[in-house]
Amino acid sequence: MSAERVATAERMAVGLAHSKLILIGEHAVVHGQPAIALPFPLIGVESIVEYVPGLVKIDSTFYHGPIDSAPNSLKGIVKSIRATLAYLKLPERDLLIQIHSSIPPGKGLGSSASVAIAVVKSLFAYKEQSYTKEELLQLANIAEEHAHGAPSGIDTLTITSECPVWFEKENPVDYIKPNDDFHFIVADSGNIGDTRSAVESVTSLLKAAPKIITNKIERLGELTYQAKEALEKAGKQFLGQLLNEAQKELEALGVSDETLNKLINFARQEGALGAKLTGAGFGGCIIALAQNEVHSRQLADKLKKFGAAAVWPFVLKKKD
């Protein structure tokens, strides 16, 4: 979901964005360590902009009405909309922005970033103006800063990418070319996570016990370097072990709750090579690495029956 289509005769434009997953490195990435994120094309956002006289309005699942009266949950998107309109020198009026999302919010799947990317794309398309990746990220990150305080930037980067992203703060972004097909399953715990609270919790732990928590964060960084090697050298078994090791560190940081742990343990019992939470934790989703395509389908069915709120099996394809 990455193209835009424009119907100028009808004064309508569409922007699309896919979702994202953190494979490994969440929380550590906030404190200077690397993380690996995966584009997740199975779910995404469509933003449709059309000419409708009057105030600028949003039409979404959560709210329909003028941007001036939008609820707090949409304030970040409103800031992005206003900044993009100003950047494009478009008047702040006569627009209806319809947002259709298949990404469950609060699950660590980049919902807010995907909405922001799709909306910014649709406004550029409405103006019939092309954009650079830098422009897109800058305008979308306005919404992310509102939603998460001090986001790493990994969500918006991955949502605008077609391949795995290697991300370190203050360093150039790199892209990973998997040397095999990796079959993953994402399972939703049913509990909404809270990225801001989870990040603040780890930061508080770091202040209270700097040596212990720094060791945990640095260990997550080491595992992330090894995971890059596993992806690039087709080390499925090794990658599974690394995911399990990362989960131990995340549990020690206190961000994995009972519902996540149950899903993770069940996935491992049913033959997953590795499983861990994905995203900030305190609810949200898990990611499990299956043995192969057949096992991926079987494990997805079992996780659904076990009680996962939603399950998405997907394959990270080998890159030539």
C-alpha cells in the first residue's frame, strides 16, 4: 500500500500507507542502541481528501467533524494536517479528510504513524505536488511527537520502506536484505498498549538502577546486531533463539505483561523457533517465528483458538 491515485476532475486524492513491526530492539533503541523494524503490508491506512466547502473536517472511525473540535487522540494528526497545509500553501478550509484504517491502535503496529503518513501523502496528492522522503517524514513526525513524546522515528521510516530497516539514533538508516524467507506470525493480545507509559517506565528504571538497566539495554543492542546477521545469513534457528533472549530482557525491564507472556509461551510450546513481544509492551502484540510456511498457518490457527484477538501470518521475503 504505497501508491497514490488522484482524480482531479472530482477534486479528490488518495494516500496509502502500510503498517510496521519492531522485530527486535524496542526500548533499547530509545537509549541509543539499534533496532530492526519490518514493513507489515497486511494492514494499512487509506486517506481520502476531497473538496467539500466549509471547514476542514475529519471523517474517521473515532471522530467526524471539524479539526478544531477533534478529540485528544487525533490532536497529533491535526497538527500534521495543519503543518502540511501550511507547507503546501493550501488554505485551511474546504476539505474533507476521510481516514480508513485496518490497523488496530495501541498495538505497537505503527497505527498513528501510518495514519500520519497516509494523510500527508493524500494532501500532497490533492495539491498535485510530489514530495521527498524527507518532507514526508518531517511532516508525519509532527503527529508522532504529539503521540509519543520523543519518538525514535523508526515507525515513520519503516512505514515508508519496502524492506527491513536498521535504525540507530543519530546514525544513517540502513536496510537489510534477508537471505531467506522468514515466516512470522503476529498475534494481538487484545490489550491496548501504552507506548508513552512503557518508555517512561524504562527511563525511570534506568535512573533508579543505572548499571543494571544499562546492561539490559546494551544486551538488547548486542542481540539486535546478531539478529541482523541471522537475517542476512539465513539463520532461522539462530534468529529464533535471539528473539527468545530479547524477550527475557524485555521481561526484566517490566514491559511484558501476563497476556503477552501467555501467548509467547504458547507459541513456543507449539513449535515456534522464537517469540517475543513487538512494540512497547504493556499490551499490544507478539511476533513469533515459524519453522516454515505450513507451520506458520498451523501456528496462526492455534494462536487464534488459544485466544489471540487477531492473528496475521506473513512472510518476510528473501531479497536478491
